[in-house]
Amino acid sequence: MPTMTTETITVTIDAAFDDVVADLADPSTHPEWATDFFAGPATAGENPGEASVTIPAMGGPARVRIDADPKCGRIDMALAPEGAPYGPPLPIRVIPNGDGVDVLFTLTRLPGQPDAEWIAGLGGMRRELENLRRRHERAGG
């Protein structure tokens, strides 16, 4: 399989490592800050770490699954339209940075994805990570 284009977007957050990791490891909170991608709230899924969500870019009803190692700051998020298997994980890493953290979110460009869609997705991810930063810094870490 040929390699695909990826881009890692980073945000520095002045908040406690454990708080940011816990938020990212809980799929039910993602629609609260990832407002470009999700539409509406998440509901708990059938299994721990899963949630039912609405993702317009995936055609509507979908599922999100998080596999996390909070101690290490590893969060792998997988997505699937309702009734379909999960796709490959989207890696999210939380790295201590002084009293705060750096959050690294890697996006993969899908084969055949138009340039405009890829660029728009990167812009949306930057906005969402800024939402995440404001969410935690406003909460006082």
C-alpha cells in the first residue's frame, strides 16, 4: 500500500496533562469542542470508549471509538458510519510542556480527496484545537 499524505496539527494548552487527556479520551466530549466535524451531542455507545454521533461529512449518523492510554497521553480515535466497520485510527498525542501540554493531532488525506476538501479539513482541525485550548484554559486548567 502506498504511503498517504499526513499533517500533524499542534496546539499548546496551559492546562493540566491529566485534565486534557481525560477530555480527549472521552468520546462524548468531542462534539463540545470539535464543532466543525460533529453536529450535535454524542450519546454513549454500546461499549466503553464508544459514542454515537452525527458527522455530516460521513453522511450523518456515525460512531466514534477511543482507545486510550491516559498515563502515556496516547489517544487513538476511530470513526465509522452507522453499520460500517471502523476506519484506521486517527492518532492524538498529549505531551507535557511545562505546566501545560502540547496536543498533536495527525490527519490523513484520503485517496482521491480533492485539494479544497483537504485544505478545509486542516483549517477545521486548527479551529477545533483552538476550541479545545480555550475550553481548558477558561476552565483554569
